Amino acid sequence: MTRQVIKLGSSSIASRDGLALDVIAGLVSQIATAQRAGHEIILVTSGAARLGRQLLAFEGPTAGAAPALRALVSSVRSSLDAAEPDAAAGSLREILRQYQGPEAGPQAVATAMPAAVGQPALMALYRQLAAAVGVEVCQILVSRSDLASARAMADLGQLLREAVGRGLLPIVNGNDAADPLSALDNDQVAVAVAVAAEASRLLFLTDVRAAYRDSSLSDRIVRLTPDEARAVRVTGGGTGRGGMGSKLGAAARAACCGVECVIGSATEPDVVARSLNPRARVGTVIRGAGTRLEPSRRWIGGMAYSEGSVHVNREAEESLRTGSTLFLSGVKRVDGEFTAGSVVELVDVRHPERLIGRGSVALPASMLRLLRALSPHQVACAISILLRLRYGGAGSLLDPDVYKDGQELAGGTSRASQEAFGQLAAFSPERVTDLADSLLLAQPGLCTAFLLDRGFLHGQVPVGPAARRVVRSIHAVHRESLVIYP
């Protein structure tokens, strides 16, 4: 028995009239055959928003619904402003907040309205087609909050496993109606579902037969490792929201979690049965790396939404593979904007396609950029200068001839220390305040040791045992959160 997730893209089921009913009906029939053979199938489907836009363009009760929704939102907001504050009003205001602002409002309505109209229509279609071949379906909508914690992942995984255990066909979609600005795409949702449900295979169905290296679709890619999937540059295939690049990136992450992936065409005959046969040659196969992750590591390793990436050197990678944490000296580059506690990907600085692992960062992106590649003593000097700029009052607080911490950082032999001093010198007062406050929130013990010592006001780095201990232990990623891939 194989538990397989099938991700059906909107490009696969689109037609000039809305949806390609023959493709959907054929896929549902193939799934029914696979279920009768003992396999468990979960379907992640796109197409709700596309169908909704088509329905909104027709004459009938849904025509012109988007302007009507905007008017309704405005009316409800006006009523709430005039109402007495209570829990219900506060809850409604929280829901309406995603529609506020000159950019968010129209974008949210443009995304949410078609999805809200198309979702029930799409499910009605699936239910009718599944009933015709003896399959019962259930709907599961996934929002960003469902990927935001290990507990949410466990709940989602339990629901999916119970559904397939009862012989149901779970139909999963990103919840664009209630969560229109989450920036989730169904390729990433499919990976999260596969990891949470403990699936062994993930099939991406698109509008081409495989991933290709050329736009003429003649150089088909047969097999890839996860690193190769992240590195390959495709020029053809996949016209849906995510595109082929998104599918290869998602497949690489799933493969790192032990889930073998296949990218194939939704119109290829018997594609479901062939994808379940390890000996069949179908599409592009991304081989699973190692075994499936243990439960305690699945959220960070496979489901959590990545907010950025941290590039590390080989010495840091070797240290991580022996069970150590990631110290700031090993961080060579930081991509993305994230806060402390966010999940990021760890990649090789020389070969960014090499996904080393994932983890929860101990510092926000702004502080990691300032402190990256510094030795513990240089980190202490940079923090001493930052706190003096924040709390030291007026005057020249960076003069290396006056302050020893500035002298040691600016005169350091490493390029990183000189760049850190240059950044500190260029910061505006507002930027200094933001950085110092974010450091205090992320590392209160470290900041307390400096503030109590007060040597930073005179350019002296704290030398007491407690201060030295907290400086030496400062790290980029929480050790207990690290998931290092094979």
C-alpha cells in the first residue's frame, strides 16, 4: 500500500470554457482505481479561483459580485465604527483588517472573491464525479496558520490520515477566500500535506509531460537529486501560478524529507497508476533523500513556511552535522526579512542549491546581517557599540581613538568586522533604536549582561564570566530546532 499526494495544477485543468472536465473526470476515475487497489490518495487541487473568475464573468446571481462585496465590506466597517465595543465587534474588525489599505483591500478582494465563488462550485464538481465512480470525498482548506506550528501540523496530519484510513478522498486547497494575502501556493501546500500525512510519494500534475531543459520541450529531465532539482534552470513547461521552478523547488524540499516526487502530465494515460509503480518511466523523478522525518522534526523540516535563507560555509556545515549549533562566525550571507523565531533554510554559501537543513533563527535578519561572520569578541564589540549608540546620549560615540570597542572592530583584520563597523557608522538614530530593541527582545540575557556592566558606555566590552559566557553562546539558529538533511 502506498500513500500518495497528487497535486493538480490550475494549468492542467484549465480550458477556454473554465475547467477541462474530461481531465478532471479521468483523474478521479484513476484515483478510484488506485484506491480499489489498496492505495491511499490525497488530492491537492488548484482551480477554485480560476473557476470563480469564470463564474463572476457570466450573467446571473454572481455577476458583478466583486463590487457588491466591496460595498458590503464598507457597510460592515461603518456599522462597527458606530457600534459599542465588544468581543464580536473586535473579531469582525480583525477579519476586515486584511481588506484595509490602498493596496491590500483591492488585492484581497480580487483574490478572495473568485476563490469564495469557485470553491463550492469546484467541490460540487468533484463530489459528482467521485460519486459516479464510487468514491466519497471530503474537503480540507489549508491556511497559513495551519502551517504555523508543530501542533497545527499534527492536527492536520491526524485529520488527513484518518480520512484516507476511512477510504475517503481528501481534497485539499489553499484557503484563498479567508486567507487571501498569505502568499501560499498549492505546490508548497502539497509538500506540507505530504509530510504531515506521512506520504511516501508526491505527484505533481501539470500541463507538460516532465521538466525540460529547453523551451522546445525536447530535452526531458528524467531523474534528479534534491540538489539538482534546486539547481536546474528550466525554460519550458508549467503555465500555472507556481510554474515549473516552483514545482522543482517544492519537490526538492519534499525529497529532503524522504518523499519521492514525480512531475508529469495530467493528460498522460494512466499517470496515477504509473506514478505508483517505481519501475515505470513517467515524467521527471526527484529521488527521496534518506528516510521520512520523525514526527518531532516534520514541522520545521517539511511544513513550516520559510521566511528566508541563511548561507553558511563548509566548516559550519560540518559542525552542524556533528550536532553543534550554528554560530555567527559561520553565517556568510542572509537573504530575506524575518524576525527572531522565524523558520529559515540553511544553504551552502558557495552552492546555494545545496539545501543543508532548516531551523528557527535566534536573531532577526537585520541583526544577523550586522553580526554575520564575526568572531565572538567582534560580536561583543558590535553589540557594545550598538548599545552605546542607543543609550549613550549625544556626541561622537564611534570614534575609534576614544572607544576601544570601535578601535578593535574597525581595525579588525577580517572584512566582516570592518563592514560591521561601517554599518554601525551609517545607521540613523531610528535604525539604531529598532536594532537595539530587536536585540533586547531576541537576546534579553545577553543585553542584560552588557547593560548591568555599563562598560559599553566607555567603549569597554564586558569581561566578567557571565558576559563572556553569554557572548560565547550566542548563535544564529536555535539548536533544538535544527533539522539537518542527509
